[in-house]
Amino acid sequence: MKKTINSMYFSATDTTKKIVSGIAKRILENMDREITINNIDFTLPGVRLKSVSFSEEDVVIIGVPVYAGRVPNVLLNYLNTIKGNGALAIPVVVYGNRNYDDALIELKDILEFNGFKVIAGGAFIGEHSFSLTLAKNRPDEKDMNIVGDFADQIHTKITTLDEFLTVVVKGNQPYRKHYMPKNKDGSPVDIRKVAPKTNSHCIDCKLCVNVCPMGSIDFEDVSTLKGICIKCGACIKKCPNQAKYFDDNDYLRHKQELEIEFASRREPELFI
């Protein structure tokens, strides 16, 4: 089989990156070929300005996080510029132990609409972007063993079949509305405009500027946002001095609710 293996991902805190890269690497190992994986990390905004095109000789593992049960809205325009041209695709979504709702079927539909043949799909768990305790340190060793088994199945499929049927994944069509947190009275609350604060621990190292996937943190004053915040957790979890934090009451209530209600471990779901 003379296929090029490609990994693509949006991964603000590196959980999606770990899973997608793990799948791609294992498939390549099974091929017993000394060929570098073509990697496209579209986490930072500059990368999403460039269009990408594949061919029938490509296998593309593409991963995104789940936001409110769906593919992140901020990625839809970019994802719809990617051209498959008959390439084989494996969509992967990563969620913080609550649920992936309709994110996987939505990503699958986007890829098919843009000319990919979707032959497998997976929903994996990563540490929640809001939390240090919900799905802590996942994907862990158990998850990565499942990643390896999944990649083995994909390799078997692409090396033994000449024709591929579209894989069936879990989800609803039409898609469910985006998941919304609720306040203590049970009314939906909108936390989209909530932004992180900066405390006195900040040493102005500019790391948060460099990791923000929306390019929203001002270089001259890192306590100021010049664009939207998608609550990805990058500036908080990657800050060496724990200088970034949220203090919005609705956000903090929702975070605590998630940590309590969805503490039980969930496992990856694979479709192949």
C-alpha cells in the first residue's frame, strides 16, 4: 500500500494532538516504512489561513475537541476549505468526559461533503479544558492502548479492502443544539463572553500570547483581550506561574457541576 499518512488537529492543551498523533504513528509502524508523517497542526490562527488539499493516495486522521457537544464553531470555516479529492479520512473528537453529543457525526459530515471517504471514526476522552480534575491526565495509558488497537484495525482495513463503505457513527441528524450550562435556578446561561483574568503572578513571558488559538491576547498587555475567548484552557494550563484564571460565577458554577456530575470515568467509542 502506497499511502501517505497525514495527521491534522486542533489541540490547545495537547490532548487531541496526543491521540491523533498516536493513531498516525501506529498506522505507519504497521506499514513498516521509514516515512515521516505529514503533520498539520491547525491550532494557531495563522495555519488556518492556508487551504489544504489531499488526493486518493492520502490517509488523513483529523481531530478536534468537542465544544458544547459539537465541532467548535470557530473551526467550521477552516474545515470546509479542506479538500479530500477521494482521500481516506478518520475523524476523531476529544471531549472532557461529559459527552461528545453530535460532534463526531458533524465532523464526519463535513469531511464527506468536502470529498473524503470516511472509513472509521473515534470519540476519545481528554482532560476537560475547564478543569484540572475532570478526566485528569487523560488520555492516559489505558486510552493510548485503545488508540493503538484502533490504529491496528484501521491499518487492517486500508490494506485488505479495495472498496470502502462509509462508516456509521453515533449522532443525530439534524444535530442537537449546542449544550448550554444552567444557573442554580435551572435557566440556561451564556458563558461565551466570559474571559480569563490575569493576576499578579504574571511575569509577562508572553507564552499565553503565543498559545492562544484565536490570537486574542494582546502582546503589549497580556491582561487585555483583543478578540474572543473560546475557553480552550491553553493560557491557563500552560502558564508557568498560574497567572491566568476565570472568576465568572456562572462559569465557576458550571465547572464545579461538571466535576461532580461527570466524575465517573468514560471510555472511548470506536467506529470502524
